[in-house]
Amino acid sequence: MKTTFKILLATAAVSLMACGADPSVMDGYKSDAPKSTEVAVTQSGHAVEVSGAVINPPFTGRTTSAGFMTLQNKGDDARLIAASSPISETVEIHTHLKEDGVMKMRRIDGIDIPSGQTVVLEPGGYHLMMFNTTLADDAVDAPVTLTYADGTEVTMIVPIDGRGEEMDHSQMDHSKMDDGKKKDDHSGH
């Protein structure tokens, strides 16, 4: 039985390496690999370069974090439709709108990245909201997977840094999403 388990474990590890998975992200989502905020990705019919990616961890006592990055399209039109990360239960694409003098965050179904254009995910604009985030105390990075409309999925290791202190949360309404549902913990980004 032990031999069978060891063979299965070895087979799984070889399979992960053959698929290009980074085994260092399996252990607490901490990677000792060199960090690069420049990730060049070529996808079916389009090429999107991701740079400046960062995850702002939750504030103390909160579980919501946020992801920011720059997407530069060097190919055909592209559309980012989803994101995910094993450190968060749910990752949503959001934007901010000003209504009646108050900034309100809204979930959106995607971001168009036209050919030759750059789209910035930043505080106060497009961003990734990461709900129910769980981070090890010593976590320095985490995997994030971006999914495009053509079905392409790209996983990158993103540094965890800062808390977005430059944002003024006092003028924002975080209580409701575009579907009218209330989010219990939505202010930690």
C-alpha cells in the first residue's frame, strides 16, 4: 500500500511538472522563485502582457483583498472575463462608478482589451476583488489565474504587498453589488 501511494505521489509530481505547474506554490502559496512583475503571455490570436501585478492583502480583521495590474494587448482584441486564486474563495472583476457624489463599486462581467491598447487595474478603477482571502503570515506571493473570452487561462505568481492606503474609503458605498446582493465583508481592499 505504501509503495502504491509513493508511486501515485511521484506520478502526480511528474505530471504537475510536465504541465508546467510550479510545485513551490502548493506549499502555503509561498514561492522562493525570483519574482517578476513582467509576465508576457501569448494567447490564441492575441498577446497580452501583464505587468505591475500586485495583491493588496486584507486589512486586519477583514478577509477581502484586491488585485491590481496593467494589461497591454500586443495582438488581436481580447477580453478578460474571470480571475481566480487558491487564496480566495471568490475573485470578481470590479469597477468603480460615481453616483450621487459617492464612489460605488460594481461587479462587471469582463474587461475589453482592444488591440494595441493598455488597460490598468488600479484603486478607484478596474480591479480584482478577492473575497474570503486566507494568507499564511509569511506569504509573499500567490498564484492568480486570468481567464480570457477565448478560453485561455494564464496563471502567474503575484507579489503580496501594501494595503491600498491611498484609497479614501469614506466616500465609497461597498454595501451592494450590481445584482443587489449585500456583501458582508467588502471593505478590506
